[in-house]
Amino acid sequence: QVQLVESGGGLVQVGGSLRLACAVSGRTFSNSAMGWFRQAPGKERECVAAISRSVGSTYYIDSVKGRFTISRDNANNTMYLQMNSLKPDDTAVYYCAASKRINYVVPGTANSARLYDYWGQGTQVTVSS
């Protein structure tokens, strides 16, 4: 059984940083593209960043480019999201997800929630002004 567990969320002031981690159990991690999604109250879930199986390619939503960095450690079945220069608009529940069906991490596939097979329970990120 595949399980994804997020950690690292919390309360931070504007301009601060947080590092989210997603630990994946089971054998699926190295064979899966991975993504970070977020959902704020009253808004649709959106893909913040995604990374290919081999770390060959990444995707970022425009609003986080230059501030967030996605990475993965295949040896330890863990994915990370380093978030810098945080803004109040970054406040949301952040979810990690795994996909066995995404071969190329490009817009249209990497940011499509329906293509992800496994999801974590989410971790709250709150940016206060």
C-alpha cells in the first residue's frame, strides 16, 4: 500500500521560508512523477510544482517561479518543496501527490490533478502579514 505523508507546514511571516517534505512508503516513489498541490479556502486545488521521475524536468506555476524549489531524493523516497519569500497568497493546505501515468512533466499533464494516483493528507501553510 502506498502512503504519502507531508510535514513541515506551519505559520510564518511574510517574506519567511518553509520547507515541506513528503515521505512516500512503498516501492512506487522512484517510478512516479511527483507533485505539490495547494488549496486555499474557496479556491480550486492547483498544482504548485511537479518533478519527473529522474529529476530531469520540473514544472512551476507562474506565481511561485523564482521563490519555490521542488526536489526529490529517490534513495530516501522523499520529495521536498523549499518555499522562500512567502506571501499571504501562498496560504493554503499543501498536498503531495504521486503519478505513475505522467511521463513528461510539462504544462497540461504535470498540473492535472486527475493524473495523480496517490495523495497525502495535506499540511497547512499560513503566511501572516
